[in-house]
Amino acid sequence: MKNKKRMITLTAAAALSIAVLSGCTNERLEEELSYRQLGIASMQKGDYEEAIAAFDSALSHCDGKISGTELDICYYKAAALYASGDAEGALDTYNALLAYDKKDANAYYLRGCLLLKNGDLEGARADFANAVTYNASDIELYINIYQNLAANNLSAEGEEYLNKVFSIKGNDAASLAGRGKVYYLLGENQNALTELEAAIDAGSVDANLTIAQVYETLGDGAAAETYYKAYLDSGAADASAMCALAELEMAKQNYEAALSYVNQGLAMDEIPNRRQLMQNQIICLEYTGDFDGAWNVMEEYMSLYPDDMEALREYIFLKNRYNVEAQATQEIQAEIIPSTEEAQTTESGE
């Protein structure tokens, strides 16, 4: 089994090398990029098999020296493989990337995340350590490692990575924003506010999002909303910010406004929090009286997340409501139609 696994890994590495051995000529680059875009579009609509095929086609159109474009496609392919349920295929792709570049911090980080999800804690630890070794100044990398460890009940171990951030020098906007986020994750809210305010003054857009989260934690909804909207107005807002703004409006029972933010979040190119946005969308549609809309979203939601038992109960409620309304409509029609026919008969009799 060990030899078989090694052969698979080497095959993946060879496939990467063959596909992108010496870069793409100008004549084939356009087709490569076209297939890349098709793959991304397929991922966004959840068709991962089509996405994988598109990424393979993109790589097959390359016949030159390896470049950032090919590596980017390989990363997308690994994500599509994992999303399709082929964790082994995704692992092979990361192995191939690391066979090509043994100092690829991003590949170490992503492989570490995959190993962690697969229960290989020691392998994940080794990969995370290598990731920060080869990209020691990337504060966001330390934060991402922490979040992955925390999501697997290893918060204390993750905090060790957060604390390493304080040894990274720099008072530019990005460094201030990064340290502010670390303070926030460690629960040191006052220190977070100090760093984040300085980051905003230095021109950081992302700091608006984190400082809004700090104020939300402190229970200051008005301040949180101000910074969320500043982040939104900057044009850098992502689906997470839209969801946060929606939930602030929902807390004030402004469901129309909340629905607007939810819909904007769902219209974005990258939606890592689709599940949460769809849950909020259903609630907002119900509270605004659009039960047809709520029903349609609920049907789509249950097809995507059939394991959500709370949503299943809501689904049954909506389905029963629909059945009752349909039955009532049929009864009304049954009453109206005979009376109409009766009236017509009477008129013709006269």
C-alpha cells in the first residue's frame, strides 16, 4: 500500500511536470486561460467534476515553462478535487506542487489543512511549521493556521501561532491591521482597537471589517455598523461582511434592508459562507411575507445541506403551509366553479 501511494504521488508530480514543463506559448495561452475561467465558473455553480475536467484541459494546453498561471490552475484543481470528495486526489496535487517547489509555503499550508481534516494531526503540524518557515512574515498565514486549529478544538495550539505574530516588525497599514486582528482573536479588544484605528489612519481598508467585529463583540452595534458600512463603501466588501451587515439589520427587524445585504453577498464571486447567507435569506423572506421566495430558497438549501435538521423542520413547516394553502385554494375553486356553472345554466334557461 505504501509503494502504491508513493507511485500515485509520483504520477501526480509527473503529470504536473509534463503538463507545464516549459510554459505556454502565446498561441495556446488564450485557450489555457479560457479553460481556467470555465473551471472557476463551474466551481462557483457547484459542478466540481466539470471544473476538474476544465482545469485538466487548461493544463493540457500548456507546452512551455512552468509559470504562476499553471501553479494557480493546480491550486484551483486541488480545491475542486477536495470539494468533489476526492481528498486523495487533492492530496496528490499538493504533493506534486511540493515536488516541484519544496519551499512553497502555500502548498504546505493547504496540504496541512487537508491533513488536519483527515485526522493526520502530526502531518498537519509539520506542514504548518514548514509554511511559516518559508513565509515567516505573512501575518495572515499565522491567523489562518490558528483558525484551522481552533476549528478542530486545538485553540491553545493555534494561539501559539498568533503569539508569534508579535515578533514580526512593521508599522505599515497591513502590519497594524494584522496585529489588530490577532489581538481581537486573542480577546484583547482594547489592544485590538488601538492597532486597528492606527491601521485605518494608515489607509487599511480591511481594518474596518475587523474593528466592526470588535465593536460587535463589545456590544456596540452602532459603531459596528458604521465600520461595516465603511468597509462596504470601500468596494472591498466580501460575503462575510454582507452577512454581518444583514444580521445587524435583522437584529433591528429591518428585514428588507437585511435581505438586500444577503442578496449582495450571494451575488459575489466567492461565497465561503453560502450556507449562513441562505439561512438568513430564508428568514428575511419569511418576515417580509414572501413565502413563495422562502419556499424556493428552502428547497435549494435542503438539496445542498440535507444534514441540517433544524432547517429540515422549517422545511416541513413551509411544506405543510404550502399544502394547506393549496388545499384551501382548491376548496375555494371548487365552490366558485360550480356556482359559476350554475349561474351560466340559469342564464341560458332564462
